[in-house]
Amino acid sequence: MKTDNVDYVELWRQAMVDHKGNIPNRLKDDAAEEAFWSSRLEGKKQHKPDPYAQLVQKELRSLLNSDDHVLEIGPGWGNYTFAIAEEVRKLTCIDSSKSIIRFLESQANDKGLENMELIHNKWECEKKREKYDVVFGFNCYYRMNDIGETLLKMNEAASRLVIVGMTTGPEKPHYMDLDKLGYKINLRRRDYIHILNALYQLGILANCKIVELKSKKIYSCYEEVIRDNTTKILDEHYSEQEVKTILDKYVVEKEGKFEYEYPFHAALMYWSPKGI
């Protein structure tokens, strides 16, 4: 199915480039991606999910059965991995990062989980044709340039359910205010709606559950506020005072620290696998 001759699979591929028209190194270089995850996991001795993940876990658990064999693609440091493993008969995880696989293995051992299998490989390159009850992936699609092939492979590998998850906007509100003022802002180029439209194009009508979330950033000084909240401004020169004035609409000082709380969402798209 197509609408107005828009190829959403190709649109996803085109949106991989950054504002300069280049594909970021992590998206094309396996060594750069491995270095990223190795540095993120350095010193991380214990699994601790991101705060927002618990709300998504609740929605995810409602879709799982205790006798399911689940495949999780690109688990990262395990925002959903161990919550899934505690709910189902077996969990298989596949990830392209050796650092991730080692970390998840150590955490599974610490938690006494014996129903997990870990595979070091890219989902795009995985040749194993085993069927899983449920195939799931969350925020793992950023390096997959052929999103159509990725989704069809997930559909083929599942016997009961496919679940595709992504965090989504809105962007931090101060960036949207700056955008309205004419600033050049590095807004996200790919979002869940691209995947939902690609699924429709592939003949898959997916359910979509939007989960309301909140993020709270706490900074020890105002310089950290500025440093962390100007990274998406693309203008070479901009008014620091104007940026501070807009930021102050959202940043609250409490006991010598600065808090910035803002809403965002997660999208869970899911469907019963079908022949395409």
C-alpha cells in the first residue's frame, strides 16, 4: 500500500543524514558504534534502567505471555531485557556490540537468570531462521538503513506478536521556542511515525500505543544547564541572553541545583505477524 506515491522506506533511509548531509559515523562504522557502547558501559557495574523505562515496561508486560520465547533486538544496557526475562519462558537477545553482550551476561548471572540466550551479531545479518513467539526491539533502529527489510524480517521471525518501540517527542520545549524565533535547531529527522507509515506501506496495519513520559534533568550549576541545552542549536552565532531568557521559563532552581522537567512519549507499535 502507498499513499500519494510517498516511499516511506526510502524516506527513512534519506533521513539518516545529518544537517550537513552526511551519515554520522556511528551509523556506518561498526568500530565507532562499539567504541560508543564500550565508553557508555565503562564503570557501569550494575544494571539500572532509565527512569522512564518502567512505565514502558508496564505496557510491554501486558503484551507478553508467561510461556513466550521472546527475541529482543538491540537490548542496549537492558532497559527492558531483565523485566522481560522475569516474565517469559525464554529470552534471546541479539546485539552488534560485544560490550553490550558481556554486560548483559554478567548482569544475568548476578540476577540468577538462567532463561537468557545472548547472540553477538547484527539483526540485519542474522541468518538463523528460528521462530520466536514474540519479536521485540526498542530504540534499536537508528543504524538500520533498510527499515522495510528490518520490519519484514521481524514479521517473518515471529509466530504470535511483533513489537516495535521508540521514544518520541516533543523536543525539549525551549528548542521549540527557539525554532519559532527562527533559530536553526537540529530536530530529530526520524521518528516512530516513519516506521508506522513504512509498516502501512508494507501492508501491515499495526496498533500503536502512546505512553506519556517525563524526563527530569538536574544540574549542579547553571553553566551545566547552558552546556547541555544548547547542543542542538546549529547557528554559529546566537544570542546567549536570548537563549537564557527562554531556558529560564522551564528551569527551576531548588536548593542550589537546577531542574529541567519536560514531557516526552514512547510509541509501542505491535501486530500479529502475517504473510506479506
